[in-house]
Amino acid sequence: MLDFNHDSERDAQDPRALPIGQRINDLIDAALIAERATQPRREYLGASMLGDPCSRRIQYEYVGAPKDPDKDFNGQTLRIFAAGHQFEALSIKWLRGAGFNLRTEKADGGQFGFSVAKGRIKGHIDGVLVDGPSWFFYPALWEHKALKDKSWQDLAKRGLAISKPLYAAQVALYQGYMPDLAQNPALFTALNKDTQELYHELVPFDASLAQSTSDKAVNILQSTDAGQQLPRMAANPDFYLCLCCPYAKRCWHGA
Ligand code: SF4
């Protein structure tokens, strides 16, 4: 029997009361979040996180401390990550089309990378350029990021070390622990997600940055083993990096 009367309580629970776009996106995001929940937690210090200026934040990440409420990856963030992989695949295709022999996985399908400290510090690289135009150097570490226009413009203007110190530390650590890839500069490629412009920078091995990043990793492991929480990087929670930290409540209010 048809019922044209609105029941606000029933409508609030009925997904059909929501706009069609929201209903579909809710389903997509729920599937992405459920898929992520099946993936095992990373139980090592990854090279991609060690450039973070706050060791306490890295320590939270390493021990698997729950992020603050509503600060865990949501569906949109997971879609951004997934899109990043697609952008990377495009850059790989374009570089190969340009004549570079870019290897992104071993013969057995595994990732290239390093593992030290009994597997407690690891890194997985995006690829290695092993051959190509004669004016380039081989082998060369290849690292890729897909960036929003504003971030990409800043990188293109100021260079990796100044604009993206987190990525610079990641590259230095890879080269430090993979000495074959430290002989030649790494190639850092950034794809502008808004305009599809490509930026390439040669990154010579920065031994001092690799050493300080490695020392930071060892300090985090030793402090964690000793049950010590690392100091905050800021004197108050209004510091700009704390405002966007997913552990801010835990860090400042012991939540
Ligand atoms: S809130 Fe600030 S000091 Fe605390 S972990 Fe995050 S970045 Fe570090």
C-alpha cells in the first residue's frame, strides 16, 4: 500500500532519504575503509615517515597508537591514495615511452627496497632507472609523487630539499641503505594532479641527511624499547604542525 506521509524518524534511518550522490559515495567509502581494515598494520618504521619533523608523531605511528577520533583515514583520503597510484602508473608509462628502462619490481614481482635493524626499519622504492638515453646516469633511484597544483608549483620553484624536506629525507635514506643507488643522483619526478605537468629533479646523495634520518629512526626504536615517549616538537598545541596532527589530542591531552 502506498504511503505518501513523511515519517521524519524513519527517513533519518532510511538511506533512501539521502541524496543519491551521498548514498553512492557512502557505499564506496565504506568499501574502501573495510578493505583497508583487512590490511595488516605496518609494524616497522617506514622510510616515507621518517622525514616527519616530529619524532613523537612517528613513534605514535610506529606503535600503532589509535589516531584521534575522526582523524583516521576517511574514504576521501583513501581515494586520494588510490589516485596517487594511478598517477604513478601514468608517469611510469610515460617515462618508459620516452625510452627509459624503468624497473618497478623484481623478477619475482617483489618490491625493491631495504630492510635493516632486523626488519624494524624498511623502505620500498618506486623504481630504478637501469637504462635509457645516453646522457643520463644508470642505475638511478626513481621516486615519484603526485601533488596538487600549489604544492607542485612550490616544489618546482624551490626544489626538493627546501620545498619537501620529508621527501628529501626519504630519498636520502633509500640511497643511504641502497649504496648501489647512491653512486648517481636519484631522479625525483612530481606529477601535477591538476595540470598533468611533470617536474623532474636530480637529487645527489645527501649522506648527512641520510645519517641524521637513520639516527632518528634508531633513537625512536631505542626509546620505544625503553618505554619512553619522545618529546614533543612544539611548546604548545597551537603550533601549525600540531594543528593538523592526527595524534594532537592524545599528545597534548593524553586522550
Ligand atoms: S601534536 Fe605536535 S608534538 Fe604532538 S605528536 Fe603531533 S606534531 Fe608532535
